Amino acid sequence: MVAIAQTIALYRRAETLCRKGIGLGVALLCAIAALTGCRDRAGDAPARPTASVVSQEIRKVDFSNLEWFDSVTASTVKLVDGAARRDADNESGGFSWQLSGPPRYADADGDGHEDAAVGLRANGAQLGAEAWYVWLWRNGQAQQLRLPIATTSRCDRPIEAVTAVPHGFMVQKFMSVSEDSCAGGGSVPITHVVGVRHGWPVRIHPYYGPIASCDPRDLSVALYPAGKVLLYTSPDVRSPSVEPTATYDKFLVDEYSADPELTPEWDWILGIAVSGARRVCGWARADQVRASSR
């Protein structure tokens, strides 16, 4: 649960960092596009052999009458006819949930069975959020992955689109920048494709790695790991690694993540690993990258 909470918090923070590169050099513009997934940028993810789709059984599932986990409120809710409500208690002002619309279907994990992406809205008090989740078809039933593939808050524009594509789901949304107001929402369009690897949602386009974006304009504080670092797609050692353990020249993070006095409880940090001209986005164990040899 701690890993999920930190994933959501840092994912949402990272998704507000991309901004237009006016006045930046061409090299930096290319790095921004490659590491954030801003539109009009093509890229390739590692190929993954997939079986021909032989099962569409998940299309028979009624997602409007299932038990869901909502990562935004860290709640398990039972939808009835596409909605649920929890009245106010001593801990909250009450919440309501509603499906965002019909499911999208694609074989996200390459096992030959179609999977589904479905959106869930949550409202209550100052909360207004939407999250999309992948449901895998396994052992004759639909199983929800708890980590969302896209989220918004009340200050964001609604998610523009979630579309089924080969090998996964394409997410189109707008990211907020510092100049944006809460009333106006995000202004920078981004697109990424999400697949599932070993039971975890990961970004497969425009690069392979975390769903959260690494913006080189925000991740500018250099840490110098004393040893090798293993990058993960989520802040959890059970998640797939981005690439094999390697020695990097430096690990770029934001000022908040770099200071252990500000975040002593953090076990994971999202950043950009630099090796020569290569830049790789990933989650690293805090004790690996904060342990500096300089």
C-alpha cells in the first residue's frame, strides 16, 4: 500500500512537469520529448512477441457491477449499475464513484487474451478525480491492476482519450505547467502507450519505462551513486526493471527528492539515469542513489 501511495503521489507530480520548450536548445527539446512523451515525437519500445488474440471472453464482463480498488481514495468499492456512494463519517465528507464510460479492449500482456481498460471517477468534498485501470483476463475471470495507467484531479482537464492499440492502450491527456491555473487545467498535450509486463502496467511508447514522465527541466539536481543502480518501472522491487543493473555517471532528480532531510521516509526516487549521452527514466531505491561518492 505504501508503494501504491508513493507511486500515485509522485506520478501526479511528475505529470505536471512537461512544458513547451520555447528558447531551449534543440538537444534539450529532443530529450524532453523522448522522456516525457509529448506529442509529435515517435519512439520505439523493446519488442515483445505476442500471441494472436484467441479469447475475447473479457467482453462478457459487466464492469458496472464489480468490486473495484480506487487508488485515488485508497478505497475498495462495490459498484452497482455503474455507481457507488459512501456517506460521510468521522474520516471523510463522503465519496461517490461512477464509471467513465465503456471499456476499451486490447491484449496488453501478450498472452493471447484480450484485456480491458476502464475508467472510474471519484468525487467528494474537494476531490474530483478520474483514474483508468487495466483489467487482465486470467484464469477465466477479470482481475484489476491497482496501479492506474492515467489519472486526473479536479485541477486537470478530463483525460482526452484512452484508446485500444496493438499491445496496449494509448493515453492522451493534457499536462499542467506552472503557468496553468486550476480553473484552466493542463495546457500541454502528451501521448503514451501502456502495456502490461509481468503483471505491472508500464510505458511501452515512446520509451520503455515508468508511466510517470521524467522532465529534464525539473529533474536537474545531480546525485552521484557510489555503486551500481537498478532502475524499475514502479517503486517496488517486484515490478519489471527498465534495464539491467548498471553504473551511471549521475542520477538527475528534483530538489525535493535530492534532500533526505525533506523526504527521509522515501524509499524510492523517480529520476533520469545518465550514462554518457544516454538518459534513462526510472525509479531507483533512495539508498542506492543518495549514497554518493562525492
